[in-house]
Amino acid sequence: MGIESSRAVDLAAHFCVGRWKQVLPDLDLRLPTETGRKTTLVSLEHLNVNVPEWNSENETFWFKAMGFAPDSRTQGVCQTVQSSGGSMKGLVWANAGLQQIHMPLGEPPPMEAQKPAGVVGLAYPDILGLRATLRAAGVNFSGVPLKDHMSTLPGVGPAALQCTSPTGVKIYAHGIRAESWLTPRGWLDCEAARKQQLGLPSEEASQCMGMPYIRLQCPLGSTEGLAKLYKRVFNTESEFRRGSEGGECWVPIGVGQWLIYQEIAGDIPYDGYHIAIYVNCFVDAYRAAKELGIVWNNPRFPGLSYNSEHDALRHHEFRILKLLDPDSLQLLCEVEHEVRSLSHTGFCAKSWLEQDPLDMSS
């Protein structure tokens, strides 16, 4: 056994143990029982979209208009990718509370500009102030169609306005009641979060408080297979809802986030953007993805490969690209997932892991 004591069975319920007896931390999400949420997905941390160059238009949109904050880690990350032979020419990370938009610069065609087929949901405590800021920055915005208000999100108001980034990322802005960050355990007052040592390295606080969801388009008839995939790989129970054009698969993440797949008719382009999620039961997820043959090495990051469980543990992550029906193995769609363990250096709530009650010292 990985731990030579009778505690091993009990620990297995709280920690993920690899074949190399490497113990990975999990986080008790304290999911509200009335919601029926069953998920091992802890945090939807970032969306990665390539941008051809960083110019005044991008700077104004993300930092002045949308109220994101620059992350101080980007130069070091960019240098690491470049030193491993990656094609990245530059990098901007824009922080929204504890979530982010990552924007690599100067990638070669046809990957130089990316945008998800769908919409990114963002949360603000002052929608009227956001409207004024957008007007002052010269950013066009409009109302959101009633069918897309999405008023059932916990702690989040209906979508109040929509706008689009200079490179085509569509955004819905929602109001929240107070200045709170969206954490893996739900909304938490910013000051309380800082006292609990949560946060991302920014010289200034972001006006955007978080990213409650990313809503992606998928082919008609694919949501049932997508739900089965998240159950098979991540042991996560999705919800089915009726959307404006077809079925929707709502994948729960943490206490207050969603990854939503919206069925639509017609072709749906995929240009290589990716999302990053932090998960409990990391080794179990890797093994399930490996068994399905969907573990993927992104050639943009030659220093990161996940051919073995040892590789995934060493990098604290793995990636998948092709989303299959796990029973028929039919390809449903492509969305790159960067799947991270909680031992990854980027996890925003490491202090919570240290506070969890199980003592690993004996």
C-alpha cells in the first residue's frame, strides 16, 4: 500500500495517491446539499485565447474598460515557455478576482487569434459603474436577449449587458451584491479572502470579481455524451437544461461555477483556445482519460508532455482535447482542457489545503 498503516483507506477518500506513492491534496468543497451538486472539479481558473499583438485597443478593453488587473507572473512564465522551445512571443495575464484570461502573443497562423464559440460570464458589484467605464473607454455594449439572461446562477444576477473584446471574445456581464471573489467554495468577501491568504499576484485589485461560467456551443445531440464523459473522467454529475436552441449540459465546478455546453445547429468552429480547471482526484482523472485515449500533448508547449502518469504528476497537470462519448467513442467536439492538480503552483487557495483537518505528519 502507498501508506503503511490502517489510515490508508481513510486517507484515500481525501487524497489522490499515484503509483509512485505521491500524495496529492484534495479540497473539501463543502457543497451545499440542497443544490445536488456532485463534482470533483474545484475551479474553472482561466480561459486562454491567443492575441496577435498587445496594442492600445487590447490594453484599454481588458484593463481600463473591463476592470481586469495585470498579473505579475507573466514574464517568468513566458520565459519558461520560450526556453523550452515554445512559439510564444509574449504573454499577458488579466486577472478577474481569482480567475483569469490568458493571452499569448505572436503565435503563428492559423493560431494567432482565438475566440471561443460561445460567451464568457463575468461578475461586477457595480453594473452602472461598468456602463460608465465602458462608455468612457469607447467600448460598445448592448443589452442581453431575454432568453440569455441566465437568472438561475447562485449569487449572481441576470446578464445585464454584453460586449466583445477587440479579438472577438463575447462577454456577458452580471451584477453581484457586494465586492466578493468567486472562490472554489463560493462567493467570499474580498477582505475575508485576503485574510485567508487567497488571491492572485496583482499590483492593483481588479474591478471584475470573477468568472461564474463559460458557455460553449456544441453540436446538436452531443450533450448526453458530454455529460457521460465528465462522469467517466471526473466523476462529476452534469445537469441538463433546455436552451434557446437545444439541450444544454451544465457541468458544475466548485460551489459557484459552471462549464456550459449549448447545443446549436450548424458547424461550430474550434480555433485552439483552452480552458484550465483544477480538480480533486487528479490521478483517477488521468487514468480514466488515458484509458479513453484522450490525453493530449499540446505542441505549443514542448516542455510539457503527459505520456505517463509519472509525467502528469511531475507537471501537476495533463491535457485533453477530443471530447468523446465514452461508450461509443464518437467524437463530440474539441475543447482543450488543461487539467491541474491542487499541488500545481498556480492554485489560488493553497492556504485552504493547509487548513484542512487531516494531518499528514504521522
